[in-house]
Amino acid sequence: MTYLSRVRAWALPLLPGLLLSVMVGAAAGFLGMHYDAPVMLFALLLGIDERQPSWPVPTTTLAGGSGRKTGMPVWRAAPPA
């Protein structure tokens, strides 16, 4: 496997996310200039993913995996029953 093919295999899966980031950045720049507002605000607002599940269900599994009831819970997305 040549160096170029390894770089291509590494970079090809990253291309859709990179293109999306460039598009959101360009749109945020345009909106920031048009409305005379901070570009970072529009970048954050445009980056909000509305496809997030609306039913976060906490599990009893904790971030440490210790099984205790204290600490930060791990959230999983499951459809309501």
C-alpha cells in the first residue's frame, strides 16, 4: 500500500464532514455580514442538529462503569414504549 493510497483511505471518510463544516462556516459568515451579528453565533445556531432524539432515556450505567447511583449518567436514545 503506497503512502498516497493510505492518505486517501484516511481522508476520504472525512470529506463529507469537512464539506459540511465549510458550508456552515460560509453560511454563518454571510449571515453575520448581512445581519451585522457575530459569526460565531450563527455558526452555533446553524450547527444545531434538529435530528436529535426528543426522548433521552437515562440508563443505570454510569460513566465510570462502577454501577453506583452517583456520577454522570450515560444517555442513550431509545424510542418511547
